[in-house]
Amino acid sequence: MTTDLTIALDAMGGDLGAGIVIPGAELAAIRHPTYKFLLFGDRAKIEPLLDRYPRLKARSEVRHSDVAIGMDEKPSQALRHGRGKSSMWQMIQAVHTGEAHAAVSAGNTGALMAMSRFILKTSPGISRPAIAAIWPTLRSESIVLDVGASIGADASQLVEFAIMGEAMARCLFGLTRPTVGLLNIGVEEVKGLEQVKDAARLLREMKLPMEYVGFVEGDDIGKGTVDVVVTEGFTGNIALKTAEGTAKQVATYLKLVLNRTWVSKLGAVLAGSAFAALRDRMDPRKHNGGVFAGLNGVVVKSHGGTDELGFATAIDVAIEMVRNGLVEKIAEDMAALNSPQLQVAE
């Protein structure tokens, strides 16, 4: 399956729709020269853009849909008017029927999750899916979930998130036993909500392909203390948005300081290579793509405001999840979790 993957794309999703999706798919086509693409959306908008990229056009099929889900639509509204006919729905349906191996959209997150869950359903043993983000750290990268699929989680759901996260880390980072930590207000065992402490007890007892290290705090995310950080969606989304805002704030401060005097401008020129390396390391486009973990199929959400490089990165993430069997790994580990012989350490 590594040589003939088909990726379904919602060509109308995101702030700029096909204007970003098509050139992003071209970059992905260059990186993965044997893969094919199903493009869902308005044919009149897609085909003129596709004509500019003969390489991509030769390996793509356009499926027409004149219904696009708005970025501000509520999930319930999107389900009502987009069911069966929107570009987003048809893209996910292609994964469900086996025509495509993964789906990528920069569209409305709530609508994408609602449709994905409705069409693909959750994997056996998973009560609800989570959005897993790739987080740049001082060490390398980590997986953080949930970053906004839903609000709140009980202990068993946090355990499910941990299983989804370690499976994704094995797929993306090639790790045998990823380290996993529960996000908490302190590392002491007596601190935190009861459901978090209960999840910690369960994770300590389980025989699964992960190394549970205990509680981690907010600053541990950026440090890369663990490979997988587990939390519920409300906290995870706040952490994600705070990190994005802080990165922009620091970048703005640097620009202001470096342009203040001629001495600082000269220093910026002399340190140009260092600043270029920093900019490259913090480039959000190179960490784009939230995986909807826990579904019977691979769905990746790209940031709605990204450019073609960011969208291509989201496609790369989807490909890695398929090639390394994310859905299968989660199913295997959930089966082990529910097995009396493997559930609890002796």
C-alpha cells in the first residue's frame, strides 16, 4: 500500500480553498511521485488551477461538488445541508468506501469532526475521537492530544487518548515505546482532578507499548519532556492557542528590537543565519496537520490559514499515518487494553 496510496482532498476548505489546496497537492505530488489524489469541489474553480500543474493533473481526479462548508457554520448546520453533497462529506465518504486511504481538509474543524465521526465511526473500544497535534519542542517534536475535539474527559477517555497518542508517535517518530505523560497542575501524585489521578493509576498498571512517566506540567510540552502529552480538549486547545500566540508575540518583539537602531540592524545582519535557523525551526507550516485519532479511517485537519507548504505538510502527515498503520495500531492496543490477560501488569 506504500506505492499506490490515494489521498482525498477537500479542495474548497480553508480560507483560500483551491488556491492553496491545489499548489499544496502539487508539492505533495513531487514528494510522493507514485501517489494519486481525489479532489472534491467546484470543478470550475479546480480545473483551471490544475492545468498549471501537469504532474499533479496526471495523477488526480476531480469530483464535482458545488456545496462548500463555511468556516463559521455550526457542525449541526453543516451536517444538515452538507450531508451527501458537500466537498467535505464526499471526501470523507471516499475513505469510508475505500476509494481513498486518507482525507485532508483545511475546512471547518467542527464540521469535519462531526462528519468524520458520522461517516467513519469510532474504532472498536474508542468512546470518542481526539485531535492530535504535532508540537515542536526543544528536543524534537511531541504529540499533544486532545487539542479541541471535545470538552472534558473521564479517566477511561484519557487512557484512550494515551493509546491514540502512543500509536501516532510510533507511526510518526518510529518509536517502539513512546514516553507518555498526563498534563496536570503539578507533578506530585496528590495534585489534580480526580479523573486525571484515576487515569494515572490505570496507565501505571497497564501493559501497553508505551512508557508512562507520570504527570507533566505546561512547560514540559515545549521542553519535549515526553513523546506524548495527554489532556482533555478544553485545556489542550487553550495550550495550543497560547503557544501559537506566544510564538507570534516573540517574533513581533524580535522585529521591533532588531529595527530599533542602526547597531541592532547591523547585529541582525551579522546574526542572519542564526535567525534563519530559528525561523525555520518555529515555522508552523512544518508542523501543520491535526490527526483525528480514534476513527475507522485517517482524517487530517490542516490549519485553515496555512499556505501551500503547510497544506503539503498536512498531506505528509496523512500519508505517514496510513503507511504506518495508525488505525490498526490503535485497534490492536485497544484490544490489548480490554484483554484480561494483558490489561494489568502482574
